[in-house]
Amino acid sequence: MITKITPIPRAILFDLDGTLADTAPDLAAAVNLLRATQGLTPTPYETLRPVASSGAKGLIGAAFGLKPEDEGYEALRITFLNNYAAALSVESRLFDGVIDLIHGLSKHNLAWGIVTNKAARFTEPLISQIGLHEAGCVISGDTMPQPKPHPGPLLEAARRLNIAPQDCWYVGDDLRDIQAGHAAGMHTVAAAWGYCGEVIPHSWGADLIAYTPLQLLECIEYRFLA
């Protein structure tokens, strides 16, 4: 655990995919179903998992080698999202230790919420199906005009919780999460247990790097004992 954080938080805000929930298996299944309908062999899960936090852009890029500006990308994106909507939580689950982390936040009367770039059509049913329905607020990718790394979604979460941004920690497994947190004036935590893409979390400039949810909880509890 690497940390520069000193203040006690009043709220912890979390990214969803790759931070609270391991959703990569169902995201990979959705894009491989798309490949199957075109007579293609599945893309290895080991190739898809690191880009799961990037959603359709990352998964279609890895599975088909296409970018959003390429011809044919948009049709693939629509079908991929429909595939995913039909099977949101077949294999998705909370990461080990997340339930204990959330219980620990409640013990210390800390508010918590979710700020994700996942569209609300997926976020809302998923959080109910995997046990995150007690979040104090949920900000989806289409809740605000601009998604992360813009700070707007995080600032809206703080507003809904009625807690100043500087009293919030934001936890995520992607560089854009740390960028958004810094832009919002929050303390940032790199969730090294998540997907993390191809970038090493040590280079992101986060205030804290935690390797497990329980390690994050230990860090939070240390602040209350210090």
C-alpha cells in the first residue's frame, strides 16, 4: 500500500466496473457473442479483461481492432450493448472484500456512492442484482453532460451526499478515475485489484494505491485511530 493521504474522509465514492464489481466476464461474453455471430473464434479472456473498464470502446477495439471512427464500429457497438443488456450479471460479482469494506464504512458512519461511466440502462439493474442498492448516490455515465475524466459526475455525487468534495475520496481502477478525482478536488485511490488497463497505477499520481478492498478499509480505519 502506497499512500500520501492524511485527512479523514467523510465519504468514499467508487467507480463500478473493476473497482466494486468484477464485470469483465459478462462484458467479454457479450463481445464474444458478437464475434460468434460473425463466424469468428472467441477473443481470449486474458486479452479482454484489461480493457473491460473502457466499455464498448475497449472491448470492440480488442476483439475487432476497430476504433469509434472506423467504418462498422457503430453497428458493432449497438449489438454489443444489446448483448450485454440481455445478460448483465450471469458471472459478474463483487470483488472479494467489497462487502466487508462497505460494512466498515457504515461502522464509521461514512457515506458512500458510485460514480461510473456505465450508462444508466446497465448501471441501475446491475447494482440491484449484485447487492449495491444501498449506495447513497449513483451517478451513471449519462447522468451528467460529460463523463469521467470530467469532474462533473464526481461533483454531482458530492452534492447529492451533501459533502464537500475535499472531504471525499474517489476510488477507481483507471487513469481517468484519478484524473477526475483530482479535477474535482478529491483525494484519489487507485484500485490496483481491478483491471487497470495497460498503465501501471504507480504512474497515475493517485494519493493512495490499494491492492485489495480490505487494505483500503485498513487505511480508512487507520485515519480514525491516528
